[in-house]
Amino acid sequence: MEKRIFYLDASSGLQKDNPSFLRCFSRVIFYLGRIFQMDAIDRKILTVLQGDANISIAELADRVGLSQTPCWKRIQKLEQAGIILKRVALVAPEKIGLGLTVFVQIETADHSGPWLSTFADTVSAMPEVMEFYRMAGDVDYMLRVVVADMAAYDAFYKKLIETIPLKNVTSRFAMERIKATTAYKVPEMPRP
């Protein structure tokens, strides 16, 4: 798919492929059909919501220096732009009987498109897999798997290796979770 960037200015309309126009008149980028410019207030909203997505609109608006309606509209725009993906409850895995975290490194001999598609679909459908990455370096894929105990991991492992051919699977078991966060440090606004 060809990536096309357009620059938008309210006074003069759409201008295609003109970087000087962007620097001189506008900081809004129209990219693949989406317009979004994040300012300092949007960044504050993201920081606060990552810490507590249950915060009331009134309290959030007060913390970021807006009234409630503009604050709510900004949240909706952040959601529509795909910046806020969803709001969820974070669960302590140990408290629901999932006390074992395993980092699984996978090497494969097959790097074809059809193999990858089958592998990605198969692994993505496994509820024990919390995160799934394609890697650069000496391993091809990395999984973060959360299960109840060693017997549950053994069952997962057997299901994994029976489903699709793999060259090597290495499992590393977490002894202790020292830090876990879902909140990204929102970068400050770029300087003009």
C-alpha cells in the first residue's frame, strides 16, 4: 500500500507533497485519511487516563484545565484517531490463580507468508498468550505467557508444538515481577 502524506491548512485547502507548506503554515498532518494534531492538553489527558481510566470527566477536566464538554470531545477524538485503543480493568493475575509468567522464545526454519499467517492466527487464538512479538536477532518470535502453574504451562507448550512446526522453543520462567506498567510516558510536544 502506498503511503501518502497530505498537508492541510484551513485557509488554503489541501496541498499535496509540500513539506515547506507544513513548516510554514500548519502542524496538522493528514495521513492515510486521518487528521489529528495532539497538543499539550491532549498529552495531559493521555497521561491522566493511563493512570486512572475511571476518573470522572469533571475531575479530568479540572486536572487538565478544561471544562467538561471540551475535555469529553478531546477524549472522543483521541479514541477516533486510534490513540486511545480501549479502556479496561487491570487484573492482578496471582489473585485469579495465574501465578506463572513465562517468556517463550521461538525460532523457526520457515519464514514464508503462509506459515507466518497460520502461526500468527494460531498463537493469537491461545488465551494464555498475553503478548506476541516478531523479533530481530537470534530468535524469531517472543511470547509472554501467563498460566496457573508448571502443569498448565506444560499443557500450553504441548499444544504449541503440536500445532505448527517450530525449530526451537526456549522457555524462561519469571521468578518475580519487579515492575509492570501499562502507562506509556507521553512525549512532550516537539519544539517548532
